[in-house]
Amino acid sequence: MFNSFIKEVVSGNWINPDTGTTQSFLPLRNVEIDTKLTNRAQQLLQQLELGTNPAVVCDENTFRAQGEAIHQQINESSLIVLPNGVKPTKEQAESISQMTDENDTLIAVGSGTINDLCKYSAFIKKKPYIIWGTAPSMNGFFSATASLYNESGVKQSFAADLPVAGFFDTDVLANAPLRLIQAGLGDSICRTTAQADGMLSHFLLGTKFQQAPFQLTAKEENIILTQGQKLFEKNPIAIERLTRILLLSGLGMTIAGNSAPASQGEHLIAHYMEMQGYDQPFHYHGEQIAVTTIYMSYLQQEILSLQTLQLKSLPINREHFVKILGLKKAQSCLELYNPKNFSIQNLNIINDYLKQHWLGVKKEIQKIAVPTSILISCLNDARMDIYPEQFGWSSKNFSEACIHAPFTRDRFTFLDVKLSTGN
């Protein structure tokens, strides 16, 4: 069941199309996606020769799903069981690093939150960590960043290291709650809107854009968009395919050095909704991204249908922003926004470029876009919500998020274009 392409990539034999040279993903040394892996935990960990005093970190749910079985096989390991619902904060990650100060290796058993907390905890103490994924719920397993809330309560990508190894027992993954599997699908389909945002920023602002992250996932994406029904049924082969595309997406972010290839306008909206407490009732991150990706896809198609495009300046009403977010969050967001603001101040040059090249720019972006109808069909097959009102998000809060989200990050997206042109 092991994916030969992932093996090629992880072993350092894959050629990066942007550089023409092989791409290394150290310290990642091994990845396994297979059945019955949990039964081989001790053997797999011993092969890595990392140390004699590891700590198994999980929450109450992932302890029952896999953590207990792994800990029992590694008798000398410490065990940390965090409460369900623990938040992925920088403070919590630092707390874990203190709790595991005497351990030489962290073994994270979980998915999004557990992975991010252990990844950052290991990074700040310069220790290796291993991830045992319990659900194919997100694409950050193999990214070199950790998505955590900073001291101001704003979600931010912090630098971190890849795991030394990643193990994904398909029996455990298939037994994950359906909503976590649906969340993984949601987190995987935003490639098309994220790539479109990245290309637009590259053309208009000259920001760096790489093809490699998207080539990594291209083949798997074509398949996963047809797997919605099978994922709803928890088909093991579909689960394995979803896991592969999520891992490859994470490696793409590692190549880029940030989360940009898989996190653009759609993530800005979701982060704003979460940051403001508008995500009620609670939804998993990937469920949010499914909804915001559909919105971004509609928006991008609308703007790409224009025959001409001209941008206007977007002065920030700082007092209004502070009123909406509070002083600490507003200051944190505007610090992240400032580099983009500086770039788009030179509107005359950008608009001159658009006059000459807009038709060519939109043609290039349209080449890589997936029609919104295909994304909707895939999510419908997986029985997922695709519109804010289905989700329980109020139209008022969602509209506010679409307006204010561009000011929370330095990434220039089609959300900025919408605000600038009124489209």
C-alpha cells in the first residue's frame, strides 16, 4: 500500500522542477502508510535509533485511539495525556517543552493540534519528534511550520522542523470520526484557490512563486476530487489516497518555506471567523476551509471574468480595526499586514501593468483553476456543508470576515482585489 512517489520524495531522489536539483526533506527519514502499523510501533521506533527516553504526547481521544497501544509497547516512555479540546497556543507548546525537558524524543499521537504543539515544542528544545497520525484531517503533518495562536490570540505560522518520521496506520485512520476525514478533504481541496492567489500576488507584486509544491500534489488531486463518496463511506483505499495528498501538501509548504502554497484567502477568512469567536457551533479547521474555498472559488471566477482590472488604494481605518478586534489583536494583525501594505502603495505601477497584461495574467491563472462545480460535487459526495448558512455561520459575520481578513496577514489575495474594486 505504500506510495512509491512519497518514498521517492522522502528519500531525496525527487527533482524539484524550480531548481532542477534533488530536494532534501531532512530530518524526515521515514514515512509509512499501511495497515497494522500500530502493532509494529516498537520495531519502527527502534529502527530510528533516536534515544532511550521518549515521551508519548496525546489527548484523551487519541490516547484511546492509538496512544495507549504505542505507550504500552515502549515501556520506558513517559506519557502525557492532554485534555480534549486543548488549544494550539504558543504558551501550551512551551508548557509541553517544560514537561518533557528530561525526554530526548517526542512521539506525537494525534493530528492537527497535537502535531502542531509537539512540533513546536520539539523545535524550541532542538529535539527530534515523530508523528503517529490518528486522522487524515489536515495537511500540516510534514510542514516545517506550526500553526499556533500567538500571545495576542491571532493564529500564526511559527518556524519548526519536520518530524524524523511519520507513521499512518490506515486501520486507525479509517476509524477516525467521519468529520475529521471530511476535514482532511476540505483542507486538501484549497490547492486551486491558494495557487490562484499566489500567482496573482506574483504577477502584481513580484512575490516569490514556486511550481514545485503544486506538482507534488497534482496527480493525487485529480484522483481525490472523485473520492468524496468513498471517503464518506470510509473506504480504506480512499483514506490512504487522502493521507498521501495531505502529506505531499505539507512537503510542498516545506519547499516554500511557509504555508503559502496551501493557505491563502480561504484560510484568512477561516482564521478571522475563529479569531473573533464567530465559528459557532464548533467546526474543525478543514470543515471551515471547505466552505471558504468554495467562496474563494466563486470570487476568483468572478474577477477572472473581467476584461479589465484596476486597483484602488485601501487606507486602513485603524480606530475601526481596533474597535472590531481589540487593541492587542489589531496591533498584531496590522504588523503582519504592513509588508503587503507597503507593496500595494505603488498602485500606478501595478495598474500600468494590469492595463498591458491583465488578459494574459487571468489566462495563466485560469489554466490551473478547478471549476467551482467540481469542488462542490466532491464535497457534496462527501456529505459536507459548502455554504456559510449551512454551516451555522451568520451572513453578517461572514461578510465582515471577508472584508477584514485581508488586513490580518501579509498575503495579497483575490480578497484584496475585491475590496479594491468593489467586485
